[in-house]
Amino acid sequence: MIIAPSILSADFGRLAEEVERVLAAGADWIHVDVMDGQFVPNITMGPLVVKALRQRFTCPLDVHLMVERPERYVDAFAAAGASTLTVHVEATPHVHRALQTIRQAGVRAGLALNPGTGIDSVRELADDIDMLLVMTVNPGFGGQRLIPSTLGKVSRARRLLNELGRSDVAIEVDGGITPATAGKAVLAGAQVLVAGSAVFGQSDYADAIRRIRSAGDFNGHI
Ligand code: DX5
Ligand code: ZN
């Protein structure tokens, strides 16, 4: 299981220190939420922040692009040092081309599905992805509650990927992941857990990560 704290809930005035602390606390990846004020109502950060993080840290940088026509920014984020670039199927008519461009840039390619989006595109794109991000809230803001129906989608997506011979594609869940929901997400078939407020909103990051990890471990092994 991979725990990827989202810096959306970090203190931006002390970002490097926050990332250092969360890595020391046991985070596996750092999740970077990029929002453009178009695809989602919020605006956050761009390639400059990814570049600044890459200059200081060697950890995987898991970049989640919540932007319209993300193919326009693939090269900039690849050059900045992203490890994974995830694009939303709803954000472009050319999602296949976007995924191809990501891989050509030498970066792992992720496909993201909003809560209202079905898994049909996974059948078409299974060979072009390294990760599937099933949104467990509507994207745009941290601190929301997980939408229960999205866990059924995680199970169906896991089955479909396995059926298509892509059991190696990790499923990531993002939104409302806490010690109370992490177990259900892992049981449904998720391997990568993004958590923003459940980590950065706590005073003890190591304890917060440990609680999410042990909830996931327990439920994942029933
Ligand atoms: C939502 C973002 C998430 C968000 C998760 O738009 O993609 O990564 O930061 O935050 P929590 O864990 O607080 O729901
Ligand atoms: Zn995210």
C-alpha cells in the first residue's frame, strides 16, 4: 500500500518544511493537486512548484492534473520533474493522445475518473495507463466526505483491469480518505491512498499516516 499525502492541505508558507516532515513521518509519495479554475472551481499550483519540490526531494511526485486540456502542460510538468502525471478523462477530447504524450516524456501515465464517470474508458485505455485514479469526492477541494458509491466503482475497475491482463495497474483513491475509510478503499481494490486533511490537518503526521496504513492493512487482508 502506498500513502500519498496531498500538499493541498499543507501550509503553503512553509511548503518545503511540510514535505520534509511528512516524508520523515512515513509518506511514500507526495501528491500534487494542480487546479486551473476551469476544470474545477479552485486554482492551486503549477510546474514551478513541482520544479521547486524536485530540486529538494527525490521522492515520487504524483501530479494530479485537474485542468482543461491537460495535454498542453505535459511537457512542462515532465521537465519540472513529475514522476506520475494523471489526466482526467472528462478534461479533454484527446485523452489517448494525452496519455501517449505523458509516456513519451518518460513519465508514468495516470487516468482519472470523476465520481459521475463510468469505467468504460478503462476498457479502451487499459494498455496506455500505469495507474487509474478513482476520485472518491468531486475534485476541487480538500476536506470533503468520501462518496460511498465510488468504492463499488473501485471494485469494478479492479476486476476489469485484471480481466484485461492489467493487474499491474495500481488503483489510486483520492478524496475523503481517513483511518475510517482507508480500509474500505483497500478492500475494494485500491493500492494507492491519497490523503490531504487526514494527514496535514493533524498535529502528529507520523501517527496520522500510521493510522491510515494500519486501517488499510487490516481490511486489505481479510
Ligand atoms: C481533491 C483533490 C484531493 C484532495 C484530497 O480535489 O484531488 O487530492 O486534496 O483531500 P482530502 O484527503 O482532504 O479529501
Ligand atoms: Zn488529487
